[in-house]
Amino acid sequence: MSNLKKPRKTAAGDADATRIKAAEVVDMESRLTHDHHQPLKLWLRMLSCTVRIETEIRSRLRNEFGITLPRFDLMAQLERHPEGLRMGELSKRMMVTGGNITGIAEQLVQEKLVVRVPDEHDRRAYSVKLTASGRRAFSRMAAAHEEWITELLGGVSSRDKGKLIELLSQIKQHLNEPPMNDRDQADRA
């Protein structure tokens, strides 16, 4: 049984239910055929799960708190760094362009959830940090976010979650290794 939102009855009738049911069936894995190799199947399974969870989290953040996932993510970075972070550092941590960070930060400044702070060492630069109301708002959102993740991953035992973390750590470690050149590959053989 899926923990994702159930179709709601609307004036449009069963159109929403059909659309949602189709969305549950058609995902990244629907691209697979029996000819695909195991690494591709694994990649698409991980991607399908990630996309479905992220879509649900985006929806819940928007519905419960009126906030987008990128704004939540920026606030999460700032919560970990109460002294604030420069825009370039936020851009690097969130893996998005500086222009994206500037737009997200500006929205949060207008909502008085973050504040710009001049950099002591470089007058041209500034940091952003959470305001007191930003910290309170983020605390509420983070608690709900953790509950949602727990719910969405509830179909997996604690033991299996530990195994998955270990296996995904192996993948991450491999991805962080420098690529081997042809000579290195020949030496390993």
C-alpha cells in the first residue's frame, strides 16, 4: 500500500484519480525492458524512488507551509550555520547557480525569515542568516519534514534502512574516487 496521497474526489470526476493512478505506474522504471542490465535497473529504481519522495515532499511543504523545497533547503543550510553563509558558499552547498540563490534569498528576506549581514572582511560581499522568526519557522518545518520522511520510508525495516545506507555509501565513495585513466585500468588488470 502506498503512503503517497490518495486521489481526491473533485467536480472533474474520475479524471484526477486516473491521472494520479497513471502517475503511480509510469515513472523512470517504466523505461526498462528485460534486456536492460542490472546497473541501469538499479539506477532507475533509485531515481524513481527519489523523484516520487521529492515530489511528495515538495507538495507537502507547499500545502502545509507555503514554501518551496529550494527555500526550505536554503533555510536548512543556514540553520546549520547560525553565523550565516555567503552567497557563493550557499550556491556551492546547494549545487545551484548564484543567481538562483540570490532569488531564493531575496524572497526569504522579504518574508523576514533571513537577513543580509555585511561581511566584515569584504565590504562588497554579504552573508545571509536566519532571523529569529526564520529559526522558529524552520524548526516547525524541519520537524514535519522528518515525520514525512519517516512515513514515506516506513515500508522498509530499520535493519534494511541500515543496509541501504551502507550500500549507497559504497556507491558514493566510488563516485568520489578520481576516474582511472587507461593506464591505471591496464595496471589493475
